[in-house]
Amino acid sequence: MRRAVLLLLLGAGCSGENTSPDQPGVFVLGVDGMDPTILRRLIAEGKAPNLAKLAADGAFQDLETSNPPQSPVAWSNFVTGLDPGGHGIYDFVHRDPLTYLPISSATPPPGDPGTSVKLFGYNLPVSAGDEIINNRSGTPWWDVLDGAGVDVEVYRIPGNYPVTESDAKTLSGMGTVDMRGGYGQYTWITDTSPVAPPGHGLKADVQLVTVEDFDLDGKGDTVKAILKGPPDLFHLEPGQMPGESDYLTVPVTVSIDPDADVAMVKVGESVAVLQEGEWTDWMPVSFDALPAGAMALGGSVRFYAKELRPGFKLYASPVNLAADAPPQAISTPDDFATELADVLEGQYYTQGMPEETNALKDGTFDDDDYAKQVALVQHDAGGMLDVALARFDRGDATFFYLSDIDLQCHMLWRHGDPKEPSAPRHPAWEATSAAKHALDIEHYYQHVDSLVGRVRQELPPETLLIVMSDHGFQPFTRKVHLNAWLRDHGYLTLKDGKTTGRLTTGDVDWSKTQAYALGFNSLYLNVAGREAEGIVSAGDVARVEAAITADLLGYRDPADQKTVVRRVDRGADIYHGARLADAPDLVIGYDRGYGHSDESTLGEIVEAEIEDNTSRWSGNHLMAPEVVPGVVLASRPILGEAHNLTDVTATLLAWYGLAPLPEMRGKSFITP
């Protein structure tokens, strides 16, 4: 029934005249973070019947993840059929060797920002400068299939922002920015200054407000605040980074009912009413970059009334790009995103990682608040999945991404280890919340299982269904400050007797520093002629790499003498392709339970080498790849074993009789 209704909404031939081959198509469900150990337990306990049936009808195997097992790396392997040496994505965070600055792996280092002329108080562009492009190299599998006449649709694929030019229908996912140009900064409007968890800065735009008594009846009834949107580029010099006051804004007014815990929220021209503990629907908001509406940039926001009285705590989501009129490209063709908005009858999350992990880490959300917000994300995904299924015809190829498991494992592992229920309590365990949320991760697996059942029911007969994940999961109980370790082992030297500092603030004596860490698994040598102040000669690189490798493999946790680092790989040994020169010198594979600290990932040198992870970000996969394999299930038997992500790519092509491109590394594991 649902499929029939959507077909009516979409119109006959919903995805246009079907040109796909007259053969069964393929539908891939990409479930970020699904772990084979957890899934096998749930299948054995009868808690995942649809995935159990899929495995029985076809196959279920572990799937080798990328090295390192990070989502942008792993999904890029799958997208291109290459390893990082070919596609160039080595970590969430890369480094600029000329500045030692951490930079996003999604886009190349900043280039020419262009020029402008000041006129009537505005900086008006004269030359555009370098276009911001996707840093990933290689040919996506969907372009190969599209070129062979297959109708392809790709929903929320990670790592495809900025979107790459394509004739296939694609919608960007993980990596897509919010209106501020970041990866999700929420607004916390409150009359009480929040306290950040120890060692953790708040990820919010905090606005301290007063509940005013505007009608003079003795009761506070009105709050006034602002909501920040895009950087005010016409008042910034080309290439200038925005400061706190350099964003376009719209006013927010909250009117609180004098007798009930109900409020009316007005943002720009949008108005909504909500009770304490409720969310608004999506509220459109427009930011004027130029006067008189000459350039209006559309976004969308949701509010959550955490508390209206006696205290006031109002959450505003990161302002998402408006799905019905995105101010920048988030799909190919450009109107695919708006087409989906029309069918879904409104806004959906366009932010790449929509679950509100930052508020939960900050402590402004508790687990109940987080669960409510995740349910909104699930509702979005469920509606979009219905659309994808309704548009799917015989011979088509569709990829659909689900974030259900990954971020929830990151945030909720502290309540109990779903892989080893008898494991010791996590350092971030919270008694009251654990009693209520200990089985949440299991429930998210069961939600995915229900979606798999829906997919199998709706797909045309003989369609090849593949369910895959990019990696699995492990607990994250101890965080390693790798730059502090490098300092303590003589590989990184600070100036003037300092013991703490940052790589980029003049604290490091580069004339005595051989190595530094940036990114979650990446270590770089301070190579002469490559780094700005490099000292390690080409002839000395192998010796320094070997010394660091031996020391890291011998590193034991002082708390219990456990192995901290399971493996260390030379980038030159494990990667292949045209982007090999961009690889980190060493890739650090942490053992189960260990991971790189956020501080060291971004170039900070703190006092301690290693300490308990007390953050609510308590599960992880940024470890040695062999401890976090992913999964692959298929509706047909899988040939052989020990397959990896690039083999899934080759299988998609082989299903349509296409050979992998010469540079691709995978091999098909299903006979068409």
C-alpha cells in the first residue's frame, strides 16, 4: 500500500523512463557500523529475524574494513574500488605540511580565495578564486553503471560532499555541512550558564538570556535571542575565517504561556507552538546576505523545549540547508534534493551526521533527549527509504545509507558492552541512565532488521539485496594522547621547557622534532623539504619510522600492562595509486579499547600520555582493522571468503556484466 501511494505521488514512471537492462537489479543497504559479533548474537537469540532469513537464503560473512577503519576512508574504498593511495582519503583529518594545520579530508587545502572590491560597505567579489571541490579521486561505481545505461540512485552516501559531477541521481551524506559551513553546531538558549564536562569544550553556540516580564504581570514570559546562519561573506575579506560576530542572523522570540508549560517560538517568519519536552517540526528560515532580499539563503531548523520553567533551556538544531531550495549543491542533478523534498512533503535532515551527539557529549542533552532526536532522524530515513523503494524498478541499482547503528554505538556503549555483556563497566558508565538505556544499541539493530524486512517485501523478485557495513565496533575505554607520547619518547620537542602546547601556536621546536600526530590514526615525520620546517632527511626516514614503530608496538598501558597499539603500518607499504604521496608516514592501529584522543587528533600536546575515556563518546572503531570488521549479507550465496569493501564494488559492476576499471582493486564474489 505504501509503495502504491508513493508511486501516485511521484507520478507514473517515477524515476523517468526506465533504461536499465531487462534483468534483476541490485539494492544495497549500507548500515554504518554494523558489527558481525553483535549481529550473530542477535540472530542466534531470535532478535533479528529478517537478517537471519537473509543470511539463510543467501550468505553472511565478515567484511574486511579499510586501514584505518574510518567511515570516510572505508566508504571511499567502496565508492571507488580503490584504497586510500588511489582515492586520497586517509583520515577524517589531513594535515597541511606547509603550516602543520589540521584540515578536513573532504576538500583540498585552501587555494586562491579570489579578490573583491569594497562597495557601499560590502566586499563584492571580482574574481571567484579556486572552487571548493571534493578531495576524493577515482571514478564512483555509480558513474560506471550509469554510463552502461543502468538507472542509479544513491541516497546519503558518505564522503560525497562537495558532490561530484554525475549523471546519476545522488544525494550527499556524511560530510555535508550545515548553514554555518561546519559539521553541526547547535544553539543552546538558556538562562543558566552550562558547565562543560572536564576536558571538553562545549560544541554549542551558547546564548545566555533573561526571561523578561514584558507585560508587567509579575511573571517572566518572553525570551529574545538570535540564530546564526551562514558566514557573512560580503563583509569578510576573501579567504578570511569568520569570527563569532561574522555570521548572518535571524531573531528568535519565545513567548511562554503564563499558566502552562507551553511556548510559542518565532524564528524569522516561522512560528511554532510546543510543550516542554517537545520538538517543533522543521521551521524554514531565511538569511539575507544582501539587502532587500537580493540574496536570500534558505535553511531549516528544529527547536526542542528542554525546560521552560523554572529554568529556561531551549535547543535549536544546527541550521540545515533547505532541502526544497538548497543554497548549494547537495545532489546530482541539483533538483534531485528538491524532488525528494516535494515527495516527502517537507524538509529532511541534510546535515551529514544528523544525530545530535554534540549535545549529549556536552551534557545539555541526557539520553532521553538524545533518543527523541534519533527517532526524528529515523523517521526521516524511513520516509526516504519508502521513496527509494517506490522509485526502484527491475534492472535499477540503488544504494541507501543508514546511520542507525554507528553514532548510537559511539554514544551509548557506556551503558553496557553489547559484544561482551560481562565486560567491566565503562569509565563513562552512569548508573541511572544505564538502567534505562542498557539495551538501546540492541534495539537499534532490531530497527535495522525491521527495515530489511520492509526492503525485501517491496523489492521486485530476483533483485540482488546486499546489506553491508563499513566497519564494526569496540569499546573505547582509554584515550591515547599520541603527541604527548611522542614528546615523552623524544620524537617531539617543545620550546622553553614547556610540557604542553599546540603544533600550530609556536610551542613546538621543529628544529628538534622528528614526528607529530594529526588525525585519528595518522602519524607524520617532519621530513626535510616536505614539511615547512622539516629536519628528517630522506635517508633517515626508514630509521625513524622503524624506531617509532618498535616503541609503539612495545607500549604498554601503565594501568594494567595491556598492549595499546596492535599494529603500525607504513603508508608506503599498504597503499597503492596516484595519491600515495599524500599518505601519512605511519598508520596507527590501536588495540581493542584504545583510541586517539580528540586533543591529539587536532594537534594538541597535553600533560598525560594516556587516561580513562570518561566522555559519553564511549564506543569506537578507529583501531586496528582486524578488531573491527564489518558485515556483508546477500540474498545470493557469496563465493569464497575474506572479502573487503572493494570487492563489493566489483560485485556491483559484475552484476551488470561490467569489468572493474583497470585501477580498481576488488573482485566480484557473486555470480550474476
